[in-house]
Amino acid sequence: MKTIFCLIFLIVSLTACKKDSNPYDANFRGSLGLEFDNVVGTEDLKFNTGSYTNASGETFTVGSLRYYISNIRLTGTNGADYTVPQDSSYFFIDESNENSMPLIKIPEGEYKSINFIVGVDSLRSTMDLSERTGVLVPTIANYMNENNGYIFFSLEGDSPEAPQGRYDFEIGGYGGKTSPTINNIKEVTLDLSDRGIAKIREGHETVIHMLVDIAKVFTGTQNISLVTNSIVLFEPFSVNIANNYALMFTHDHTHNE
């Protein structure tokens, strides 16, 4: 009897150790929130009331900020990638909407990096309208036309240095459908290792908190002056702004519940 008891105890102990060493099951899903915290340098972004200075020494306010995040992919600590299904991977971040934080379900596990696109990919941009629902329904605020596609990034506000006292950046372009156009789709990869990997478990919610520094829109690959470029729409110069805003994302921390 003593021998049988010891054997049972050993089996239970080994099972417990195995469970502790690998508490995740990829067959289950946990919740992952993506918090895009819009800031200007070290200051919180405040609509209209906040006054900021860009890299050219020009003052500006922010009255509107919107951008698309799509094609999300995460890389696990084991090196395996998980790509969020296409139909669940398009989000419209609007600073005026406090409820625009993306929330997705992904397999249990630990993830060390996140990759996403700022904009809407060419495949989805050219799909039939029946395939473009939710935040992809074309409107005056988020869409240009079939060949130019969606407005990936929109930033508007006032500036005394701007010729008309205001500025407006409306950046888009996926390469074109009926004729070649500029391509401002930008890919961003953030390493989560230094400030907290994402630990996904069923019944829990993890949030990856990212800072989105609007000041970077005005500097990076090229300084943007509001004196000379206050209104930038669908034109070659928009590539410079797109190259800059691709640099505005950093990982601040991860909250694992």
C-alpha cells in the first residue's frame, strides 16, 4: 500500500511540475488590448487647449487626430508568429473617441514583439465594398477614392506660423488600383522585451500600452515646417510625413492581469 501511495504521489507531483513549467494552452484564447496613448513629446495630448512646439520652433495645437492600425502580428518568446485574422485586424484610432482601443483574442502564450501596419493594405483597399465593413466603410473623413484609397493618418490643428493659421495633414496612398500612385503604407515593429512581454491567458486581459508621439510627425527622416508645408494631402511630399509618423510608436509597458 505504501508503494502504491508513493507512486501516485510521484505522478501527481510530476504533473503539477509540468503544468507549472508550461501554464499556457494555445487551444485557449485570452484578451489583448492595444492602448495607443497619444502624446506630444513628454506632454499628454490635449485637444485645442494644449500648445506645443515642433522641431522647427513653430507652435501648434491639435484639433483632430485619426489613424488606421491593421494587419497585427505577434511573435512569441518561442519564435512562433501569430497573425490576427484579417477580418478582425482593422482598427480606426480616433483621439476624440475614448472607446477606440483595439481588443483582440489571441492564443494563450507569451509574446515578445508586436508588428502592425499604419494604414490599410492594398488587398483590402481593392476589395468589394461588401468586404469592407465596420471601420472600413468609406466616408468623407476616412476615404479618398478607389485608386487613392483610405486616409491612413489625419492630423489637423492651428498654428500662427502657418500661412492660413491652420495646418492639415491627410496622408494616404496604397499604390493604386487603376493607375500607379504613391504608397504610404508603413510597417511598425515594437520589441516588448525590455518593458514587459505580453502574457496571454484565458479569462484574463493583457494590455500593451504604447506611446504615440505626435511630435515625431514633424521630425525624423525630415523636418516638417508649417510655414512651407501646412496643407499636405495626396501629393509626393506626403511620403516625408509618412516616413516620420512611422517612428512615433514606442512601447511604454505591458499590463498583465
